[in-house]
Amino acid sequence: MNSKTKFICGVTSALFTAAMFTAPAMAKPNPNQSAWENANPNAKFLRCGTEDLTESQMQAAEDQFRKFSALKGKPTKPGGGNGGGGGDGGGDPVVRPAGSVSIDVYFHVIRDDNGNGGNTQGEVDAQMQVIENAYSGGSGGVPTPFTFNLVETTYTNNSAWYSASQGSAAEQQMKTALRVGGPETLNIYSYNVGGGLLGWATFPSSYASNPDYDGVVILNSSVPGGTSAPYNEGDTGTHEVGHWLGLYHTFQGGCNGGGDQVSDTAAERSPAYGCPVGRDTCRKGGEPDPIYNFMDYTDDSCMFKFTPGQAARADLQSFTYRE
Ligand SMILES: [Zn+2]
């Protein structure tokens, strides 16, 4: 595993190849970091492929979100009214009732030309169960409005697609050929993702500019019982679906600015790896880093929850861009 360190999602592939297989520098252990962080000083900021926005990109994205959201209005609870919510000035939007938003899912298993390497239907079902459990609050977080309906699992033999890197022509071809549905339909692609990545996803706001590209990619061995320990309990799928619903990383923006645009996830200077209990990188005297959150980079065994603020953001992002 040492030479094949996995990262949950990917940023730009050039960065990965440069840093990923670099031998860890021998340095004094930092007591504020986990053993994993200390052992992988070059890898710690490269684990996820979903784009981390710059502060100005973030502002532009959030300005657009506010504008589109105002045009669209807020989701209402059955029977009318905008109950709940409450707010922090920006107004946490109403969160529709737990399980009231059913998302159709198409799960695309890619295998090599000889039919090797793909997930089994049992693995697909187990992955979907982990996602369902996470978003229903069954793993210990807040229940969200989302529930997932696996409509179909497709199987495709194509070696080029089986190793398609993020942003490659092969990835676009694969998605263009296989994607089903509109912005409301979740397409998950599972294969031997390269570059040491565990996966990546597109944001809801990206759908309009490239509908075919929309969806979630996961490493086939990150599914429950896969070989990518400690990232083999299916939480890569949960994390990437979080992006697909509009959630940022908990460390987005570091200690300053709007962070991840969610008020109830403590600011975090950098991704957390392993399960560094008590880690507090912004030292603002509040809560320690949100290491148990699905949108951090900790081990699957460590992350188990979304917050009410994340549920609210995902609800309004999804309602604004995907319905
Ligand atoms: Zn991510």
C-alpha cells in the first residue's frame, strides 16, 4: 500500500503525479498531525480530485448560487410554508423532510477489455447501502432529505475507460456514452481510477456547462470490503455524492473567509488524515477540526456524519440546480 497511497478525490492530475509517489521526507513528527500525515508530508493536500476553489472562484460561485436560488425560490415543506430554517443572516434554507427527495441512481461498472476488474452487483448494492445510510443519518449524522434509488447497474468492458484519468478524453467519452437522465439523476462510475485518487465529482452548478460530464467517479476498490484500506468502507462514494449535491470540503478556504459556506462545520486549515482526535488547526477556541465529517479526508472508519448546515446547503444546492 505504501507505493499506492490513495487520495479521496483529485485536483489536477499533474500535481498528483509529481507529488504522489515521492518518498516521504524524514522529518520530526508533528504532534498536531496523525501518524498518516507525518508519514505522508507530500501527499496531504492532494487526496481529492474535486476542485478546491480559490477565494475569488468561491465568491463567484456563491454569488451565482444566491442569484439562481433567489430566482428559483426555496423548497417548501409538504402542505406549504417555509417552516424551520432559522438562520444566520444568509438564512439557512429550509431542509425538506428526511428522505423526501428520491434520487435515481445509475451505477456504471467499468471493466477492462477482458471483463476483469469490475465491481460485482453485491459490491454495488453494499456501496449504495452505505450512501443511503449516511444520508439518512443512520451512521450518526443528521438525516438529510435525500434517499437513493438504484435504477440500474450497467457493465461495460473497455480498457481505456477502465483507467480513464480525471479530465481525460476517455473519461468524457465514457460519460457521454453511458450517462443517463438529466441534472436530477445521479450517475456513478466505478473503475480502476489512476493517479492514486479515490474519486472525484462534479458540482451541481457545473451541470449546465457540460451535462454529459456530470456525475461521480469512484475507485472500484473503495467500495465496502474493497482492497483500498483504510478507504474501503464506501465513504468515498458518500463523500463524492456530497460534492455532487453541492458540498465543499470542510477545509475549503482554510481558517479564513467563508470556508465551506456552512456555519456549523469548524474551520480547518488543511485536510485531516487518519483520525486525529482533538486536531485543531485554526485554534479559534471553538470546536476542534471536523474530522468526523464526510467532507474531510480522514479514514473511512473515522468519518460518519453530515451536519444540519450541510444538509441545508445540499438541499438548496440540489433544489436550485438539479430540480
Ligand atoms: Zn472531495
